[in-house]
Amino acid sequence: MTQDSAQRTVVGDVEVIRVVEWQGPFATTGELVPSAGGDTWKDNEDWLAPDHWDPLSDRAVMALQTWVLRSGGRTILVDTGVGNGRERPGSPQFHHWQGDFLGVLERAGVRPEDVDVVVNTHLHADHVGWNTRAADGSDGGGTGPTDGHGGGEWVPTFPHAEYLVPAADDAHFGPDNAYGGGRSQSDRFVYEDSVAPLHRAGRIVLWDGVHRIDEHLTLESAPGHTPGSAVLRLASAGERAVFVGDLLHSPVQILDPAHSSCFCLDARGASVSRRRILERAADERELVVPAHFGGSGIAEVRRARSGFRLAGRGLRVRR
């Protein structure tokens, strides 16, 4: 299912706009969260389907989306999707992707020149793609892909924005660590077309540990999914939310935070960060906002035995 929409809510004094470019069945459950087991999905089918799971195909339902925050008079983007016309040989679903991200964003009331800050929660391909665009516009017009390696120049999509990038991810995926330690050819392509141009343009800010954006928004390191994986905390007028990036791909990871996705570079480290973030969210009543959840895209988490549950849901897991 494709979806071209924007949904709005308010957390304290901050407007939150969910911009969905695509939503539908993605990876199979066994591929996405290998340790969860099929029984976990089947035993919770009544609430996982259809927003988070398609039982017929046994595929997790996920969204490709960006969160737009209006805070303190500024416009902040949280992650920027896949990007058009990219060389992604290791990710067939994203290879030479052609979507209408900028159109969806504009219909939500955000033009590229309006953006003040871009947050990359980490440097995976589906979180940084629209950091840049082809200088000749060929990435958005459907006239053919631009690969950035002799086929055209990549420039910042949001010309007035500062791009906040975790320093640990920049070091890991950048040339000093041979593009993710040679993990895949796509790591090099991602860095060269979506991160390196920001360095050349002087638009990038590298941070580590904790980084304060404004009085409402704070970035914090939550390593594991990637070395620099981060969460963004929102606290305003007594209300709270936490944008967790890819610490969560599916609600089954709320049931048991030990379940890491197949995309986590350090599964154990991701599990530790996931449990810590969920504990705080449950105790402080933070809304949990993952990067790829279907449905409303937002979860309310409560403690339950050794794991957690969604508010109002009696989640079931076999042990």
C-alpha cells in the first residue's frame, strides 16, 4: 500500500507532523526480527494485524516516513528517507528508488528552504537519502538515476539547514574506517552521496553523547543498531516523547527488548539501549516514536513482567 499523507499532533508546545512517503508489507517476520519466533506474531495477531503485520504474507508492515517538528520557531526534520536515484546494490528495494518525498513534504507545508535542522538518528540508507539531491534535479524528475560517481553532483537538499550527525557513525561509515569496515558496497555509496557532500558544503555538525538542540529537544546516544545510533527526546509543557530511530522496527521488540532486528550491527548493544530507552519511556510516560512503525506510528509503553506492553494492550508472549 502506498500512502501520501501527513498527520499532525502537538506535544506540549511542539507541533509534530508525520510525513509518510510509503507504507506496506516489507521483510518477512523471520528476516526482520529473527529471534522473535513465529508464535509471538501469531499469539498477538489481534493487534499486530493489519497495522504491523500481514499474516497472509508473514511480512512486517512498515512505513518510510519523516517526522517534522516545529519547535521554538524552527523546523526540524528527523531522518530523511531513501532519496531518489541512488546506487544501493545491497538493498534491492531501495536501488534506484523513485519516490515523491519532496512533494509529500511540501504538501505538509514544508519547503526545502524552510528547514533549519536535519537530524539523522543514524547513517543507514533509509535515514539519510534526502540529505542531498542531484544538483541538476535529475533525482526528482523521474528522468533517470544519478549515481553521484561521475553521473552528477550531490548537494544539500535543505540549503539553510545544519545537519546533526552522530560522530561515531560518521567515523564508522566514513573513509577513515573504510566505509563501515568494508561491510558492504552500499555503505560506501550511502556515505559518498548522502553524507560527504554535507562535509564539503560545511553544513554538518558532528556530536557525541548528548546534544541540546533547543529548550525542548535533546539528542542522546543509544548505540547498538549502529555505533552512533541516537534518540531524540522531546520535553515540553509537561509532555514527553522520544524518537527512537531504528531501536524498534516492530512492536514485538517492545514485548521483549532482547529481540534485535537483522539490521543491528551490535545486537547485544542494541538490546541494552532498547531496554534503557523503554524503561525511561514507561516510567516517564514518554510517547515512543519509532522510525518505521505502521498504524499511527506512535506507541505508549508500560512495564509488564520482564518486558513491556503497549498501553491498553495485553500483549502475549510465549516463554
